[in-house]
Amino acid sequence: MKNLITCVSFLVMIASCTTAVAQSSVSQIDPAKYNNPIIKDQYTGDPAALVYKDKVYLYAGHDEAPNDFNFYKMNEWVVYSSSDMKKWESHPVPLKVTDFAWARGDAWASQVIERNGKFYWYVTVSHGKIDGKSIGVAVSDSPTGPFKDALGKALITNDMTTHTKISWDDIDPTVYIDNDGQAYLFWGNTVCHYAKLKENMTELDGPIQTIDLPNFTEAPWIHKHKNWYYLSYAYQFPEKIAYAMSKSITGPWEFKGILNELAGNSNTNHQSIIDFKGQSYFIYHNGASQPHGGSFRRSVCMDKLFYNKDGTMKRVIMTSEGIQ
């Protein structure tokens, strides 16, 4: 009996110590250090980042859907900037769908790129006369705008691509300027399209081509690291992010697998990958903001990205802490 009492006393002591350690750990958690989502003043989705001089400019669509509305309501794009990836400054709304006279709605995914001191914003909108989604281009002398329609018409319309019968296959534009100065536009849903751009950044320079990628859904993003080109994209549905690698921006592309898992409480997953001050970053959205976050009320988040010695990318771990 004495041994039994001693044993029980020992187990009680261990349990007490474990509880004390757990309570100590909990007490050390500071919610103020949870930096994700990085944009907290409004719902934002489809992030695209631009590194220009000593700042990062973050462009996103503004999710405006009411709490009981279960589809996208997006009429404008927003921009934020940061010098340290922690504190983000909000700027006045630089671009709205109504700035494109030929469009009738839907401020979907977009990207801004700089060339020769001008900033070109490639956006997804619904066309006013041609059925389906289209890609337009706006231009500004400043990364924060204001931007204006650079063409007065769409750059890409749904009738220009016929690989699928859906009306939303011309979405999610991303642009990359290669080392030789040649610019490329990538876009698509269910089919990944690409084409060269002329130096003026507002005209195609050759035929539209396609890339065969496993389970391609949407959201292509092109970036380069050392001698490798990377084409990441939304994979399956609900969406993960997968990627392929190539030694040439025109391929052939070798599929490398999953980069990022399902984004919490959001059917979609849309990424932006950049390098800033010696560190790589993976920018994405999820629907985790409470109490009304979800697939149509998303929030932009950010975590660090790392590469393996062979050039492949390590799986991105989504965190609440984000960038510390």
C-alpha cells in the first residue's frame, strides 16, 4: 500500500508539473505577434506583389460581399506598401472596374509590373459586349496610382481562346520580363495560356500558346530564382498551389508537386512569390479572418519561402505568426 501511495503521489506531481508547464506556455503566447493576415482593415484576395526600389507594393482585389452573400462582389483593386514586410501602409484606391469604359464588372485577379518608369496593371474583368472574362491593362507613372485604361479596349477577350467552352478561362494575368527584355503574359482557367508582349506592354507580339500542366485550375505566377524559372499555379479544386520548373520561360516545364496546401476556409488559393532584401516570400490569401471570413471574404497572408539545394522549393508552411 505504501508503494502504491508513493506511486500515485509521484504521478500527481508529474501531472501538476505538466499542467504548470502548459499554463506557462499558454501565458507566453502574445496574440499581438500574430501578423497573419497582414491586411486587417478590409477583406482582400488574389494578392500580387511588386518589388520596386526599397519597397514592396501589394496589390489585391477588394472582397466586398456582405456576410450572407455567397459569391464574389468585387468592384475595385487596392494597394498597400511596406519597407519591412511587417507594417503595411494603405493607399487611396488606385483603380476601379468603372475606369474601364468597356467593362461591366468584377475586379478579379491582377498584377502590376514596372517597365521604363511606368507601371502596367493587368486585370481581370467581365467584358461589356463580348461574353465572358477579359484582361485589360491600366497604366500609371506611380506604383500607387492613380491608374487609367491604357488601351480603351481589352487586351484579351474570351473569343480569342477556344480550348475550352467556359466563359471564364481568360482570367488571372501574370507578367514577367525576361533578362533579354522580352515580356510574357500568362493567364488562364483550366487551360494555361501565354503570349509574348511588345515593348509597349499593351499589345501581343505573336500567337497565343498553351502549356500542359497537371490539374491546372488557375492563378499562374512566373518568377525566377538563380538559373531556374518557376511556374506556380492553383491546383485542383478546392485549390492547393503546385509548381513546375524550367530552364527556359517557354519550357519545357517539369512538374515538381505541391508547394502550398489548402488555404484555410477558402476554396481558392492565389499566390505571389517575391525576393526582398535577401529573403524569399510566399504571399497568399485564406478565409480565416473571423467572424465572417470565407471563400468570398478573404484575407491576404504571408510566410517565408525556402529553396532546396537542387533548386526545388520547400513546402510552404502557413502560420498565424507570419513575418516576425
